[in-house]
Amino acid sequence: MNQFMFSGLVVLMAYLIGSISFAVVISKLMGLPDPHSYGSGNPGATNVLRTGSKAAAVLTLLGDAAKGYIAVILARALVGVDIDSWVLPAVAVAAFIGHLFPVFHGFKGGKGVATALGILLAINWVLGLATLSTWLIVAVFLRYSSLAALISALFAPVYFVFLFGIQPMAMAILLMSALLIWRHRSNIANLLNGTEGRLGKKK
């Protein structure tokens, strides 16, 4: 098997890792309803929290972040790639798309916030922490989780270019940010009409 084919298999592996929906897996293990069947229907930590199980929500969050992190770290270990190659950007996008459109769960995935964070931390811990800090600042002061995610998505590619310059990974992060914003289109509509729920407030 040549290097190109092997790299392609690693990208496919990243998609399959991303396709593991921890919201669904954790819910089944803890005897909770399928997250597609209630609330927003989104298989993510925020929706799982609507069951009242904080433990399930935390495990979902950690699992979704871990799979993004593991996909990138595993690719680096197997192929020996760095952020200036084409393979790692492809792996990052594949893992993220796996979360959005998981083959194991009828292509009905989440919005990608936790998985994107895991990917960014694996690319570079400074990049990941800068993006996480942006989320925390917006979430703490404005109390909107979705707005924090949207602003973090806008800043992530800017942080990368500032740290490493324009290269293939910057384009991959820009694509992931665009997809994350698109997945939050209903939240954007709610923010504009004033109906988006705030953190710490019961609807």
C-alpha cells in the first residue's frame, strides 16, 4: 500500500471516529431516551442536559471533544504529519464532518462545538485554549452558549493564521467554522428575535 492510499485510509478512520455520537451512546448506557427524540433533537451535551442528568451531559461533552482530539493525534502518530501537510487538515475536516453527519446514526449529528474544540487542541494547545477562552468570555458575560460558539468559530481561523500563517490547515479550520455557523442557523434566528435561551435560565 502506497503512502497516498494509507493517508486516505487515515482520513476515512477520522470520519468514522467522528461518527461516534456520544450523546446517543451515553444515553443508551445510562438508560436515557434517544437525544433525537426530545428538546432540540440535537445529539449534543446541551440537549442531553434536558434529561436532568448532568453526568450524562458532561460525559457527552468530554466524549465529543475526545474523539476530535484522538482523530488528529492518531493521524499524527500513524502518518507522521504536521499542520503544514494536506493530510492533517483533511483528517480534521473528516472528523468534524463525521460528527455533523455520522454514518452510524443515520447522518443525524450534532452542531460540532465540542468536537471542534478537541480538534483545535490536538492541532495546537495554544490555539485550542485561545478559542476556548473566547467561548468562556462570551458565555460568562453575555450568557448565550450559542453566541459564544459562533464568535469562537469566527475567531478560530484568525487565531490560527496569527500563530502559524496561511496554510492548508487555516482553510480547514475556516471550513469547519463555516459548517459550525451553518449548523447554528436556528440559534442565529433565535438570537435575532430575542428568543434564544440564556445560560443558567430555565425556559
